[in-house]
Amino acid sequence: MPTNTSPPATATPAPPTRTNTPRPSATATNTPTRVPTATPTPTATPTPTVAPAMNIIIAQGAGGQDFVQWRDLFGEILLTYKSISNRFLASVGGGRGRGTHVVMGDVNNDGYPDVVETFGVITEPALFPNVVIIFNFGSFTAFPIGEGNSVRYNYGELRTAVGDFISSGENLLAVAQGYGSQLGIVRLFQYTGAPPPNAWRIVGQFQPLDDRPTLNNANGGVTLTAGDVDGDGLDELLVGQTNSSTSLTQFSVLDIDATGNNPIRHNFVGFPAGFRGQGGVEMAVADLNGDGVNEIVVASGGNAGTADTGNVIGVIRPVVLNGSVVSFIRPDGISVLKVVGDSHNSSGGLSIAAGELDGNPDNGQEIVFGSGKEAPASFYKTIRLEYDPSGGVNGKVTSFRFLAGGPRNIDFVMEAFGFPGAVHVAATR
């Protein structure tokens, strides 16, 4: 079993505001925010007028820059902005080529969804590579740089998830180290409401994967998502491997204790043999049929250079006994589904998120996925999976339909940014 790393006694991540953010110097502690609009003082009232209508967030992935769009169910663009101000690009490790990861969740516990933005591996030396940005709500540095222990991280790629993990009654922001990390360390942050530099407090820290999946995860980074998969009213943190020569699409469902430092891990493999490709796995938690019970939906990290099938998603059903996950099963029927033609997405990798995307909350949630790196044209696409938990021996995925472009047309895609490459996605739950 892995040894957990204890959080520092004092945690002082330093988010700036629009009024107190200097241009960073070698001794600065603040980190930058983005344009185009000034940051108002946070209140319980949502400030962007388009926020109630947004359903899907898309962001440029690897090979792109740091542009983000909010879109409605029909693909109409509601807002486009650049995540990092140009004058701060050098301080955080550049924006061109890195790509932007996006997650939606209520991180400040005001009852409204926030958009959390992090970035890919730095493309130039940086003072503040490990920056987390909350749209219209400031930013902070999640990990120190340097050498000497597994908490220090120099590459700038971070993944995030939002959930009520530790029975605190408040959502926390989980932040994980990416490519080049020793252990993929996860930190849990709580918004305190205090002014910077004390607005974010570290409440937990741990190695997310067991020792064996960590050793198999040669590139070091992990993927994250969150949701209640055991029906106990708390969110679990799901952590997956990233692409590497040894990865096997292994993932863990983590029940995190009240201290935030000691997770219980429930392990499984995202895809059966023949679909594992380069071994990375992206994940989403969704109630697919509206019965109040969540399933896990997985997406391939890519199949380039392998004989395995790429551009696939799969459904996994947690088996829960006495309020705890005891095993996982793949439903009968279409448990692994090819959703995009290879000519549209040559890497075979997909990003994925779940949300209410067809305007009917009674029938469960839908899935949105985005193109991988080296796609000839960036895209995203939405799909509904018909899942019957009482069908067959293990439940059954009986059908599927895309929400646009024909119910079975794997060659129809929603244009994203008009450039080649990856798209990362998030959705209103």
C-alpha cells in the first residue's frame, strides 16, 4: 500500500484578484488570472449573465492555445475568452501548445457552478507553472516547484475535480499532478472566503493510485473525475492512468476519510484487452437512466501505435454492498462503443464529461466527448446511452443515439475551434 504524504502544517496558496495582482517577479507569490473581464468581488449572485444557459464548456487541448468557449445545447457560442492574459504567459510556462483542461463544479459553495481551468505541460521555463484558475474568481498555485520530494512538481500539467469528499458539507477542489510526476500527488483545497493570500487552504494530500498502478503508469500523471458511486451521499474521487508504455487503463475509486489524507482505494481496469491502446483512461460519473444511481463512463486515452481499437467509450457499473464499492462489472449489450470514425481522430483518444444535455432531466444524464491530439479538425460530440440496470445479468446498455447529426452517424462531429488537435470538455451536471 502506498504511503500517504502529509500536508504541510501551513498552506498558503496565493490567489490574486484583479486589483492586487502585480506582474510576477522571482520572489512573487501571486499567480495570474485571465482577461477579458474584470473580476468582481465574489458574491452569491452569479455574475456572467450567460451562466444559467451554458451546458458545455470546450477548451483547446494539446497543440492549441488557451482559448475556452461556453456553448449551449445546440452548439451556439455564448462566450469565448483566453484563459491566461498574454502578459502572464511567460510566468506560467506559456499557453501555445499546452492546451487547457476544464472542469465545472461549485468550488466556492455559493450554489452556482464555477469553471476551473488548468493547463498542459509547460512549453517554456516558468516561475509559476502549477497554476489553477477559477473563472472570474482568481487563481492560485497548487504545488511548489523544485526538487527533493514528490510534492514538488515542475511540469505544470494539472487535473482537477470538484466534490464533497470528506463529510465537511462543502465542496472541495481536488488537484492532481500530471505528466512527469513521481506519484501523481493529489491535494484537496477548500475555499475559505478569506482575502488573498489565504483564500485557499490545503485540507488533504495523498498518493492516489496503489503502488502497482503507480508503477505501471510510466508517464506519472493521472486523470480525475468525481461523483457519488456508492450512494452514501458523498462524492468519491476517481483517479486513472495516463498514456504510457506500461499503462493498462487502470483506475481507482477513492473513498477519502474525514482527515482528507487516507483514501480507501477500489481498483479496476477501464477497458478489456483489445481496447486499452496506449493505456490512459478518461472518466465521467453519470446517472445514465435517471434512477438516482450513478454509473462510470470511461473514454480511451488513445490507441496510436497499437493494434487496439480507439475512439471508444465504455460503461462500468460499481457493485455496492452495505454502502461500499466491492467490485465492478461491465453491463451486457454495448459496454464498449466506438463513437468516432478514425479518420476524424487519428490518435484514438477522447476527453469526456457528463451532464444534462438533452433538456430532459427525467431520463438521466448524457455524455459529451472531445477530439484527441492530432485530430485533423478539432470537434466535440454529445451522446445518450440507453441503460437498463435490470436487463441481462449485469444490467444492459440497450441502445445509444447521438444528440446531433443523426442517431448513429459516427462521422458527424460538432466543429470546435477551427484548428487541428484536441478539445477538452466539461458540462453542467
